[in-house]
Amino acid sequence: MAEMTAGTTGDRDRVSAEPGAAGSKGLRQGALGLVSSIVIGTASVAPAYSLAATLGFVVAAVGLQSPVVMILAFVPMFLIAFGYQGLNEADPDCGTTFTWGARTFGPRTGWLGGWAIIAADIIVMANLAQIAGGYGFQLVGANGLAASPGWTEVAGIVWIVVMTVICYIGIEVSVWLQRVLLTVELLMLLVLSVVALAKVYSGSAPAGSIHVAASWFNPFDIGSFSALTSGLLLAVFIYWGWDTAVSINEETKDSAKTPGRAAVLSTILLLVTYALVTVAAQAFAGVDDKGSGLANPDNSGDVLSGLGTSVFGSAGFGWFLSKLLVFMVLTSASASTQTTIMPTARTSLSMATHKAIPARFGRVHPRFQTPTWSTIGMGLASVAFYAALTKISNNVLGDSILSLGLAIAFYYGLTGLACFWYYLPLVRRGRRYGKTLWLRCVLPLLGALILFAFFGYACHVFWASDYGSTYWTLPFSPHWAIGGVFLTGIGALVLGIPLMLIYRFVRPGFFRGETIPKSNALTTPLPAGNPDGPADQLAG
């Protein structure tokens, strides 16, 4: 592999001289297998953290139908996972949506897709840091510090720094830590669900508990379409993050097949986990907006902490389990902090390698074989955004979660649409039907359409000034009051446009298609050992 040395940093970071080829960026090849990729994909979603931060909002939106909303939100994620699988088989590049969007639709679309990934990850880091900081203090019994916005912010920043260092040291260290944390996380969620359901049906649950009913799984019992859509937008966030399994494709064994399989399997594992926990939590605590009910605004930002104490008790072994649950949510948020840094660093690494952003972001550590500037840059940007958001928003958790749905729907939808468009020529030429038609065209396209519909409706809803905890008024006529959630989500995406236009004049080569030429499944050079092209590499 041809390499050249660039920069003046002490570790003499390496920069690839052959942009675009999988494995040409200096990352550690073959470091991960299928199990490790599933661990990374699932841990990136942070099931415990996602439930703690979001389940209460979902219940407030749709009430007893929360379990069916969790199932319905899985559908577009599962469909888009097939899009990731198909595009990864054709082009296993760690830039994922950036690379595939540029190859399918052109450089501007690809650039904005890559920017959406970076923007979404930076926004969610504020949420992750808030959870990690608060739970860290709760774990050691410092509830006063946990309630202090200032000290929680300091603790959250420390978590971001620690996770950035771990990602810098190496992906194998990261995966080892993720395996341990994810095992504890899933086991504790299972124990919580089983104990909660056992108490409900033994009659030892507190007042307000209810038995599981078939109507919980009927979407037509939801009061309005608006409520259904709001619940789905929140639940889509709960599933977001499994694409990390694909963003580490260049460090995976059998990079054309393993990451895609891991993405699909991760979404299925998440579905089972979320459905079980949602049913158990709803049965135990009920959906009231008072007391211990899941819809109580006092509980909505942190469902699992109070639920764990109610389920396990506060004395003896129950106290230990409730503390372990707090530790689990803390490690879940911390793990997701780590696995959020990883895909963002690799997206910017790929963008730099393809000359779409400054070359320094394409540097890779010669010993650790991890992105250097991209990893550190992600950590610094996350700290800056978190500090800024805490100064202007009264509700970091709620506002950041809600605004995330826009960026997620955009780049996931773009990926599904790119897969459809990339493989469509094979179907048009009559060369491939069956798996190619359904798994590479119909299902990804359907997932993309669902997510783009969510995107459009969310823009309409989030625009309202009373949506979220902040709003901004235009300083000029007509002086509209615009919701802060809308401005955070759309503003983060729109910010990419002037940045793209500026860099287009600085280094126009990428934008002329010189580093990533447009292609499709008929025009792309065939992979070695595959005489019929990428369509024959479908995972079983």
C-alpha cells in the first residue's frame, strides 16, 4: 500500500496516497469479525441510554400503544439496513453515505450526506454527555451534584474526553471494552424486564400497574395521526446508530459482507430488546402523567433510574441491582459516546482522503492505526456544541433528541435511495431479479420514502415555537417565532451548504468527480473473484 508522510505532528501521521480503495487509508485491516461488528453496531445505539432518555417521551405521545410504535419504528430501520448491506458489498468504504451518495448521485449529494452524519453525531454527543454526567454522580450517591447543571456539564465533558482518548488508542481496545459493557447492559435490561413482569402478575407491583393487553400492539388505537408520527420520530432515534457496524468496514474481516450482515442482525437484536423492556416498563409503571407513571414529565427524561428503584427496591440485594442499573445506563451512554466518535472520525477520514475536506483529517496514527485529527476534532467539536447548548437551552436532553430525527431521517433515507438507484440498472437490463430486486431496490426505496415522509412532517411540527423548550424570533419582518428544535436540526444540516461551497472553491477536484466518479452496479469495476458483479455477493 502506497503511503506518504504528512504534517509536522510528533507521531508523523500517515496519509493515504490512494484514495478510495478499501483498506488504503491506513486503518487496521481484519481487526473485527461478525460478533465484534454486531457488538459495535448494537452498542452504538446504547439500548439502555436510549430507553432511559426517550421511552417516557414516546409514552407521553402514544400512551398504551408504545410497544407497537417501537415495532413500527423498527420497519424503516430494517429496510435501510438492507440498503447499507447492498452498498457496502459494492463499495466497502468507511465514508458510507458520503461515498455512496457521491458515487450514485454526484459529489454535492455525497458531501451533504457525510455532513449530515457528522452533524447528527455532534448533536447527540450533548445528550450522551448529559446522561453520562448525571448518572456518574448518581452512582456514587452525589445526587446534589447530579441535579446541578454546572457540575453535570463538567462531568459530561470529562466523559467526552475519556472516550475520545480510547477511540484514539485503537479500535481493538474499543471493541474489547464494548463487549464487556454491552453484555452487562443487555443482561440488566433482561433482569429488569423479567422482575417487573413477575411483580405485575404476582400482584406485588405498585398501584397503577396493568396487565399486558393485545390493544397495546394495535396502531389504530392511537388517538391521532399526529400522535403516531411524533411517537415514531422519537422511536426512530432509539434505533439510530447501528450503521457504525458499516462505518468500520475497512477494519472488518470480509469487509464486503460482514458489516452488512452485522447491521441487519443488530437491528433485529434491538427490536427484541426494546419490545420486551417497553412492555415490562409499561405494565409495571403504567402510562399516567403523575406519580411513577412513564408519562410523568418528571420521569420522562430519565425513565430507568426511578423504574429500577421501584422494581428492585432500595434495600439489600435490590439496592445493589438498582445501583447496577444506574451503572449500566452510565456505561451505555459512555459506550455510545465512544461509538459515536468512531463513525464520525471515519466519515471525515474518508472525506479527507477523497479530498472533500482538508487533508489533515485524513491522517492516521502509524501505531494505533486510527484517525488522529478526525478523532480529536470530533471530541473538540462535541465539547464545544455541548457547552453552547447548555447555555441556550433549558432542556438539553429533550431538544437534542428531537432535533436529531431530522439528520437521521435525511442521511438514512439518502442511503436507501442511493442503494435503489445504484442497483436499478441491473433490474432494468434484466440481469438480476429476486434478491437484487427486493433486497437492493424495493426494500431500501420503501425505507427511504418512509424516512423522507418523517423528515417532511417533522419539519412542519418542529417549526412551531411551542415545540421544545426554546424558540427564536426572526429579527426582521415577518418576525416569525421558530421552534428551537427546528433550528437546531435544520440549522445543523443547512450549515453544511456554505461550508461545501467554500471548500468547492478551495479544492474543486472532488466536486468535479475526480476522486469519486459517478457509477452504478453495471459500470462499477467488478470485485476480484466475482465474475457477475456485486449483485452476486448478497448475504444469506
